[in-house]
Amino acid sequence: MVTFEQVKSDPEVNAFIAQSDKSMEAIGYTKHGVRHVSHVAKAARKLLRDIGYDERTAELAAIAGFLHDIGNGINRTFHAETGAMLANSVLQRMTMDPTEKADVMTAIGNHHEEDGSPVSPVSAALILADKSDVHRYRVRTPESLKLDIHDRVNFAVTKSWLVVTNGDKTITLDLTIDTNISSVMEYFEIFLSRMIISRKAADFLGYRFALILNGTRMV
């Protein structure tokens, strides 16, 4: 049985992640390195655990989270689909069970808001975990804030929590934004499509998606 720790320590996987982050840096994108994918892996696993899924399904979400952006090393366009195929070769080498491998590939191939959809518990968890990772640590240089709205919005976020409340079946993204750096409207300007796919992912899991900005519930 292929484990998250095995995937996390694999030299080829880490080479793919490193190249992906270099490529994203070259075209002016926020950080997509080990810290980002580790955060997504942890958040996806925790989300499914909190909802009540079995431990193996939660671990598959962690594996998908760690691998989800490796396609960026080839090209940003269609990086989800490319990443799924790269993951196939990695997990096949590790002799992962074919059904589990298909689950991970499906999640990776569907995580991007422009062309993906939540089609399984693992894919829904990956979407929610990935879209929740908005934070200033992802900005490469503060000098870019005036010119790049994505960097400005990310740098303005000082807290980002994804919370499951089983009582009212809600998955909440709780953000604190420094409005001296970026406005709430700028957040929606660039992240609306991410919030829409997050809502769809929560719906797939049988939960409602909620967004809290600076203590105010938005949806």
C-alpha cells in the first residue's frame, strides 16, 4: 500500500515539485513549492477526517494534494491534466493499487477551477484545500504588490482557516484580510471562480460552503 510519507519522500516527486515552482516563478506566479503542496495535502486529509471518511480515503486526498501541481513544471496551461498523467507514472512505479491510483489521478485532473469539477470525495477535498491556501507566505517579493493584484491579495491575507462544522454541515473558509493592503472587492475580483468551485465541492460532500471575511459571513 503506497503511503503519503512514501510519496512525500520520493526524489522524482520532489524534483517535479521543485521544477513546477521554478516555472511558476519564471512567469510571475505565487509560490507553488513544497510548502504549498504540503499545506494542501494536510488540509485535504484533515477535511475528510473531520467529515468522517475512512483513514485510507483521507490519505489518498493527502497524496493527491502533494502531487496536484506537478504539471506546472511542464506548462501552466492544462497543468491539472498533465499533472494527473505525471502522477500516473509515479504511482505506477510505486505499484499503487489501480483503483486508488485512478482516484488520485481523477482528483488531480479536476482540481483547477477553470476546467475541473468535484467528482469524488478525494477531488472535492483537494479543491477545497487548494483554494483555501491564500496567504502572504505565497508572495515571492513584496515589491510586486503595486503591480500584481494576485500578489497584493495574497499578501493581504493574514489568516486562512478551513473549518468543518458537522452540526450544521458547513465547510467554512475563514479569512482575515488587511484592507490597508488589498480590498475585499479585489479578493472577489480574482477569486470568485475559486469560491464557486469550492461551493460545488462542498455540495458534493453534502455540506454547505461558507465564506467569512474579517469576521463577516459573506455566503
